[in-house]
Amino acid sequence: MEPQAQVKLLRILESGELRRVGETHLRYVNVRIVAATNSNLEEQLEKGRFRHDLYFRIRGYHLELPPLRERPGDILLLAEHYLTSHTEDRMFPPRLSQRSRQALLEHPWPGNVRELLYVLERGLVHWKMSGMPEVTPQMLGLSVSEDAEFVPPPTTDEVEFPLEVPLDRYLEEAERELILHALEENGWNRTRTAVALGNISRTTLIGKMKRLGLFADSRQGG
């Protein structure tokens, strides 16, 4: 944010007043600021590029989100959810080949989740044209070491279901566990969770939460 804009924002936060361009009267606002950055603000403070008073005014609660490359357990969960939710026949979504799964885990993901979704979108388009049963690394536009062996990423405890459970019940429980895991990973913030689950709409997520009984938890923020 430019220094001049920082001054204006700080003034609004301190006084709760603002004047729209062209207006002659003040408006009073009561807002909550949610700010995000990918730069080191402490360094920006030392270089005089960010105001100390604004920094301490907005830094009420600090949450650090690790990059995707540091959360390997989320990569395949997100990939499989995206492929399922963006396929017409959700009962038979495309499968990631073992080499594709390894390629996804090996990639550094400098663009984080947004890059992952782009790669999966590309792979889905090529898979539909190929007629093949699996999504290959070539379809994703990724490379994988020739001698690489698939190493499963660390995940949450797997949920076991008895074999006699009907398929629809099994799928419902699997969906519930996936959404619950995403909610917990995002502090039960429904907006961030919707993005993490393949950028579904917030309304869709809330509908699923109601259907799956996920409002029992007292943390319903977001």
C-alpha cells in the first residue's frame, strides 16, 4: 500500500470517519480489517515503507499460513476433490496416476493453491480429450523423476468404515471428513474453507455443512 493510502486508512481506523470523493459530509463507519501480505512487514518497517502506527493498529491477531509446499498432506486431498467436483460424472471422476501423484508432491508450488488449481484444470481438459482412464503428469504439465518412488504424504488419521455400509453412506461420511478437515485447517472460517475445497461457493459449503451436521461445533465463525 502506498504511503499516502496508509495515512488515509489509519485516519479512518482512528476516527471511524471518512468522506467519499465529491461529498461534503462525513460518514461514520464501523469496520473490521482483514489484511494479507506475502512480504516481510518487519523489513518494510525498517526500510520506512510501512508505517509503524498503522502496523500496530491492524496487527490485532496474526495468522501465518504456510505455503502449499510445506503442507504436502493437503496437496492430494485438494487435487482429488477438484477433479471430483469438476467432473460431470462425480461417481467416476478421473484418477490420478501414481506418477501424477508423485509429480504433484515433488512440485514446489510457488503459486500455492491457485497454481495447483490451474494445473488441475489443465490436466482435466487434456484428460477429457485423451479418453484415458488416468490423468498423467504430461496432462498436468509436470515432470517427475524417472526413478522416483511414490511416498504417501503425511495425512490425518484415516477413517475406517465397515464393508456393510451402503455406498451413499460411505461417500457421505468421506465428504464429511474432508470438509471437517478443511474447516479445522482454516480455523472454521467458511470463506477460506470454500476456497481450499476447490474454490466452491460459500453458499454451497454452508449447504453441505447443514446437510452433514457440521454446525454442532461451537466455532461457526467466518
